[in-house]
Amino acid sequence: MAQMFDFAVVGGGLVGLATCLALQDRFGPINLLVLEKEGSWGAHQSGHNSGVIHSGIYYRPGSAKARLCKQGREALIAFCDRHAIPYRICGKLIVACDETELSRLKGLQQRAVENGIPTQFLSGEQAKQWEPHVHCVGALRVETTGVVDFKQVCRAYAREVEARGAEMHLNTLLMGVRTEANFTTLESSQGDFRCRFLINCAGLFSDRVAQLAGLRPPVRILPFRGEYYTLQPPSADCVKGLIYPVPDPAFPFLGVHLTRTVEDHVHAGPNAVLSLKREGYTRKDFSLKDCWECLSYRGFWRLVLPYMREGLREIRRSRSRALFAKSVQRMVPDICASDLIPNGAGVRAQAVTPEGKLVDDFLILEAPNALHVCNAPSPAATASLAIGQEIAKRVPACWRGQ
């Protein structure tokens, strides 16, 4: 008979492992199981991002994103200090490149005030004191933004979870879920496991895991690929820290930005194009099942039709280094297209409703003896420890008696 665990967490990324830490904090010694289908921790979204520690400036005041980003940022920095993980709080500039963007920039500053995030409004000349090569008519300086290697963070989470006694399984694909009155059986590629409480943190496959468990999620995960370039000298020397554009209200993503990483590399990106595979990191990656699920979903068409012009522009930019460079040169004209070297991509799991609305906040679905994290987009990496605490709080206090 399969061993019985108190909790099983499916998904070994930042959110899943942070949830494990939170469960161990809240309930003390527990019999905890972690299942991850890949051969390493944080193999997908957690390990394919820009490495930015977000301040929380963009998020709607009062939202879970705004609250958990601020809490998670503080917890993340404290964790990095305890585990000697290098990070840098370097601040960033959000730049208005023409007069039409100044009102949006000032609106962003007001949102920062409402979220309790200190900022400084700068003229174009003042911005050059921080970034000598930047071109803008105004900028917002956000001091609390930083950079870290989230792969290191994820591995440190895993080490601590295991040191506290959890049973950790890599290369273990979840294939089925059978729910009984008092426990759940997880059918996997490495045999069956039983648990009293299941927590789904499967990221790009969170909706499918929820379906395996008998739920009909009110959303579907659509994968968006974000491609990155690395800047080579002398262009790399034009960027001292982090430079972001003012978000475009006509497009639901932040836009291409420049990031000097904790390793002192300068990355440009990401863009945002639909991926034809949930884990499709190149333009050639294709999955018939993933593609059909996307194209047959009415929410997809209701989402993309209003953004058709912007979406086509993103596709062209994805296929043209020169067009990608123009987005960067708008902020830093001295950067040369020839110095942009392709540097991989990440895939963002975005939950979309049947009405075509992007779920703009974290989404955690509750079920008997289970919780399903069905939307955890940026700033989930920054907020991971706070998200984990939020998930642990939602576990019923009576779970031990079930």
C-alpha cells in the first residue's frame, strides 16, 4: 500500500517550494511530499525570468499582487541574507520617452503612493544622473527594485524543505488523481502516493492538474513566450541598472526592458508572443494538444482580437532583431542591434477566462482536501514566500482529522 503523507505539493518551482516552507512553518513536523516532473527544481517559469526583485509599483492598490509583492520582497531579501545568496537592490528607472507618456508616468507615481512605495520623479536631465545614456523626457526612480538569481533561490528553498524532512521526488510526472473520502491517491510515473491534502502549484499545467483532480477551472492557461537578448560591449556599458518603459495600456504586458543582472550581464526583453507549446522556448516548438487547446478556446479569440495590431507587431519583433533593437533604442539610442545576442526565452502561464479576460491577480481555487494555484504570474517569484504563507493559511485547521 502506498505511503500516506499529510501534504503533497505538485510543482517544484518557487511557489511550490515556498508553499512547502510555509506548511512546515505553520504545522511543525509534517509528513510532506513534493512531486516535480522535471529533473531539477525551478526548471520552467522559476528559472526563466529576468531575475528582478519587484517593488510592487504596477499593481492595483488593495490587490493580492500589491500586498503579497511587498511582503514577499521583504521576506525574499531576508531569506537571501540568511542563505548568503547574492542580490543587489539597485533601483530602476521607468522612463517616458515622449510627452504623451508623461501623464501615464505620473499616474504610475500616484499608484506607487497608494501602494506605499517610495519614488522620485525626475526630469530627462536628472534621469541621466542614474543612466547617462538614457533618452527620456521624464522618469520615475524606484529605489526598492533589485536583482537576484532566482535559480539559486529555488535551489535554496528545495534544500531547506528537504532538510526539514520532506520527501522530494524529481522526474515524477503526475498522471492521475483519485479522491477518496479521507485521502487522495496520486498516480505518477514513479508509482502511487497517498496524501490527506493536495496542493497544486504546477504553473503552466495547473489547470490540467486541477482537471485531473476533478475540478472544472473557470480559466485556461495560455502560454506566452518572452524572448531575451544579451547586450555585448560596448552597448552593455550603456546600462547601469534597470530601465523600463512606461506600460502601454493598449497591451497587457510590461514591454521590453533592460536589466543588469546580479552576474553583471545586461539582458534586453522580454517581448510577448503566443507559444504553440506550453513549454515552448523556441519558435519551432509545437504541441498539437497545446495548440488545439488554445485555438479552440473561445477566451483566446476574445482576448487576442482587441490586441490584434499589437500582437502582430510582437510577432514581427520576435522575428526581427532590428525591430527588437528599435524598442530598446527608444530608451537607449546608443545600443546597437549588432550587439544583441539571443539569450533564450521564458514562457509565462497566463490564466484567461472564457470571456477573454486576463486574470489580473493570483487565483487560488479551493476544493475538498485540496488547493489549486491556477494563476501566479509576475511578481510571483518576488512574492513567492508570501504566496506560500497565503496558501498555508487557507489550509483548513481541521485537516489533521480528515
